[in-house]
Amino acid sequence: MNTLHKKAIMKEVGVLLTEHNHVVYKNVGKLLDSGAINTDNYAESVYTLPKILLTAVLQSSSEIFMPFDHEHRKEVENLKHF
């Protein structure tokens, strides 16, 4: 892959991440407001609770980016192995 092509792809990824950032942040807030997790259990842990919350939100929101085409979905599954 040539460098210019890689830069173009990375720029597009950056755009998608920037657009999705506010959704992730809002959904973390929803999880905290839901009462589904006792935040007091993590008062002394550095970054443990944020990592848990981000993992839950990112895993559930990954479908926002999932391509519709069956072949492209197969590509996604393949890339998970690398």
C-alpha cells in the first residue's frame, strides 16, 4: 500500500471517529445514569471503570459502522484475527 493511499484511509477513519465521539461520550453517561453498575466499587481504581464503560459502549456501538454487504462483513470478521 502506498503512503498516500494509507493517509487518505486514515483521514477517513479520523472523520468517522470524530463524528462518533459524541455518541460514545453520551452513551457512557447513560450507563452511569442507569444505575447498572455501582461506581463506589471502583472509587480507588485508576481507569478501571472508564475502561469497563468504554468497552461496553464500543462493543455495542460497533454495529453503527458495520457494512451492509455480506462480503464486507466477512472482511470484518477476518480482520478480527489480526
